[in-house]
Amino acid sequence: MKIGDGVEWAVHLCGVLAAAPEGRSLPRAKLAEFHDLPPAYLAKHLQALSRAGIVTADRGVKGGYRLGRAPAQISLLDIVLAIEGVEPAFRCTEIRKRGPCAAGPSACRKRCPIARAFLEAEAAWRQALAGVTVAEMNAVAAAEAFDDNRRRAFRAWLTAALQ
Amino acid sequence: MKIGDGVEWAVHLCGVLAAAPEGRSLPRAKLAEFHDLPPAYLAKHLQALSRAGIVTADRGVKGGYRLGRAPAQISLLDIVLAIEGVEPAFRCTEIRKRGPCAAGPSACRKRCPIARAFLEAEAAWRQALAGVTVAEMNAVAAAEAFDDNRRRAFRAWLTAALQ
DNA sequence: TCATTGCGGACAATATATATCCGTATTAGA
DNA sequence: TCTAATACGGATATATATTGTCCGCAATGA
Ligand code: FES
Ligand code: FES
């Protein structure tokens, strides 16, 4: 049970995009450079975010990516579902219906209690992630991990990346 | 982000073992037969349960597997951690430390807030699974999915499987 | 002594994740 | 109108993880 690296990439990059001026977009190459990521593969994840409406992609010269809505309206769950897909991690294969003591149709009128328990646990996981936004992550990071020097460095990079 | 089939297998089979008389063990072949699972591969998962102390393995003639402790003392979380491993699903690769605006040591004194949020969500997931036991699953299944016929069929199979 | 069973390592097959490349469409600006 | 920059989507390649089998060994009861 593992979560792909793309999720970590996407959340961090949404934080970067949230710091860009309203309406301005950052090209894929700049986003990849910021965290030293493979540009070609990053493109796949950005496309997934784009399909989910989390980012908006602008094509052509001066194109790139910008957030599709306010950072306070983008939760970590939104990003996870966009990158990893919406299917639950636990997949019931209905093994209760197989073997010498298989559950017949009448025994299967309700979903298997084991599957129910796992889906409930996953709902708790999703709820926790739904309660955290990109805006909050940026606020915490700004308070904990940015001194004046780093703040200056970041603004300089951002200005250059916007051309 | 997917959970392997072995978890579903293991939880269901712990339910079967919980129905066996105290101290009696069921061999791998019988357990595989019950849900029509590949015996050789199931053995791997049973070994993992054994290493975790969830089941006890008896070797030799009349050997097999039995629960290592009372069904009410075995949670779904115990089984998941035994089968899937104890590492969290979210793995932070510390990408904040890379690239042109990398976080230095002073900025990394606290764990990245994004990683914290994911680990907290995972803690909620684990807590939900820790609150459900094999005994409870069996009680619910007995009430919802076993009529007299199926109960009889199960006891017959169990008797035969115990030789 | 023998048949039965679990253990653990080696190995193979398959699926998924990671990564790259290229042709096409789109756009800003010269 | 032309050009360079950019995202898109499909095809492809590689790496890793999952799923699955097999076999020699140790343990056990009859
Ligand atoms: S049959 Fe799938 S979890 Fe019970
Ligand atoms: S650096 Fe890994 S989650 Fe932020």
C-alpha cells in the first residue's frame, strides 16, 4: 500500500503556484526545475491536475500552469484523487462468493462487513485530507520554514520564472 | 494507492480460524480451498501472519494454522500491518531540500507540513481499523450472511477439514 | 521410518509506476 | 503570415512491486 511520488510533487507545486500572481502561469520546465524533478514525467501529473480542474493549463507562448481556483478551495484530498484516481485503496474481490461454503445471493444482500470496515476507515482518511488546504500548507510553511533570506530567494526565482 | 488482495484473504481466513475449536489448527490446503485461493501464494501471507503472531503455525502431521490470540484481540489493523508492512503509505522524499530554492537545515527543523498532514490522515485510517476486531466481523457476518443452511454447511466443512 | 506439514529462499510471470519521446494543436509576438 | 514556445495525448521503454510457483529443509505425529 504505497502512494506514488506524484502526490508529493503535486502538493508542493500547488503551493508554488499559489504564490504566483493571480492569472500568471508558470511553464512546466520551471516547475520541474523548482524541485529538480523530471520534466517529461511531471507533465503527466500536471495533465492529471488539469483534467481535475485543480490547475488550468495555458498553451502557446507564455503558457504554463496556474491554479484553477483559490488555494483555500483546494484540499489535499482533491490532489490525491486527481493523481492517484478516485477508486478506494481497498478492493473487495468478493471472495466470500467462492469456495465450498460460498455465500449465495441472499447472503450477499449487504456488502461484506469487512469491506464496509475498510471503506469506513478510508472515509476517515479522506476526511482528514479534505480538511487541509493548499492555503493552510503555505501558511504553515511560511511560518516554519521561510526566513527573510529564503523568502527573498523564492521571490527572485518566481520573478525570473515569470519572465 | 492500492491494498493487495492478501489483506482481504487474511481477514476472511482469520474469521474462519476463529470458528475452529480452541487449539485445533487448519492446514494451508484447507484454508486455500475455503475461498478458492492459490495455496502456494497464500502460504506467503500465512507466514507473514505467523511472523506477526496473529496466527500460530504447527508443523508436522496434523499441523496447520490457528489464531495466536483471541479473535477479540485481533484488529483489522494488526492484519493490515502484518501483510502490507508497517511503513506508512505516504513516503516523503524531502523534495523541499532540492532545487534552486532548497530548504536548508534550519528550515527543516520540523517535518514538512505536507508530510505531517498525510501522516495524520493515515493515523486516522489506522485508528479506524484498530477499532474493528475479527470477533466483531464474525458476529456481523453470522447475523447478516448465515442462515441455518449455510451455517450447517460451514460446520460440516469445518469438521471435515479438521479430519 | 514415513507421510504430512510449515518455513524460507530462489525463481518466474504479471502488473503498476516511473520516465521519455514525438507529432499535433494552440498561442503570443515579430 | 511566420516562428518560437507551450501543453496535450499516444506510443514506447524501463524499473519496481505484486502475484505466483517450486523445492529442499526442518519439525512432528503415528
Ligand atoms: S468478500 Fe471482499 S471483503 Fe469480504
Ligand atoms: S518535502 Fe516531502 S512532503 Fe514536503
